[in-house]
Amino acid sequence: MIEWNNGHSLGLSIIDEEHKKVIEIINGIIVAKQRDNFPEKIEKMLHEMIDYALSHFKAEESYMIEFNYHEYQYHKEEHVDFIQRMNSYFSRVVHGNYELANEILEFLKQWLVRHIDGTDKKYIECFTRNGLT
């Protein structure tokens, strides 16, 4: 399980709450794999991740546009890549490839560290300068 800690925090409450939800969904996928191992549950959790990520990315990107964030395009490309990867995983799972769960979880954990703890932290100064707290 992934635990939320201050190392993940951006100090932007609205974004931090959304990131906590991302961790909650990843943990749901971990539980689905470890305890249930039901393909339908894994599919449901992947669908939830895609839906939530789309909503979160839209909000994040709208702030970037509003605040004229200089790395917006690069950041948006990371979001697009994530969604494409998750859609690919979802499609493969729906078509019966349930052995992907470990690969999916490894991808999500690595992405969480690289994106939230790396790429997202780059916009903190821009967002706080523009009044987001």
C-alpha cells in the first residue's frame, strides 16, 4: 500500500487532496490484485483511475493556462502519455489479459513518484505566486 506523506505534499490543498485520491485508487488496485484478484474489480479500478485522472489533469492544466505556467506543454504531454498508457492497460485487461496487474501497479507507483513528486513540484512557485494555496 502507498501511504500519503508530507513528501508527496505540494502545499496546495486542492491539488494535494486530488493526489490523495489518486493514491487511494492505486491502493484500491493493489487490494483488488492482492485480496480479490477478480478481473472485474481490477477493470473497475482502472476505469476509475482513468476517469479521475482526466478530471484531475483538466483542473491542473486549467490552472497552468490561467497562471501562464512556462512548462505547460511538457506537463500536458505527460498527462496525455499517462492516459494513453492507462487506456492501453484497460483495453488489454478487458480483453482477458489479467496478468498485467503487477505491470500496471509498477507503472502507477513509478509514475506517482516521477510525476507527483517530481514534475508537479515544479509548478508550486507559479501556482502559489498566483494565489493558489
